[in-house]
Amino acid sequence: MKILRIGFGNAVVSSRIRQIRAVKPSQWRQWRQHTDQMIKLIDATAGRHTRSMLITDSGHIILSSLSPEVLEERLAELGELREKGHS
């Protein structure tokens, strides 16, 4: 089991990640209105700006303040990026 560090002491099991998406501030404001009703939303930003969201195989959405590029680099270091085909 390989663990992906997503910032501020938070981590995700890398094999559970299905997609990494960039979050633009304008998109996030609009999307955030609908997330208050979501039960499977995990905010791992520690109060910082949301730069990416990770979608897991269980349907959880995990918010991170790290950029998608940094997360993809970390996945590549774990040897998971090519296998999973993250975008």
C-alpha cells in the first residue's frame, strides 16, 4: 500500500485515486455551493486555497491546496502515475 501525501499531514492511499483535477477559483466558488450537501467531501486544505481535487474509487472528493502537478509528481515517485493514467 503506497501513501500519497496531499499536504498538511494529510494522506491518501494512492491506489484509491481515480482522478486529479485542477480547481480554478471561479469554478470552485460555483461548485462549492453544491458541496455543502455532499457527505463524501473531505477538505484537506487546512484553510488554504483549493488548487486540486482528488476523486477516489469510493466517490469521495478530497480537496487539496497542492497543485495537480505536484500531486502527479508525487504519484510518479510512488510509481502509480503510469499505471493509473491520471489526468
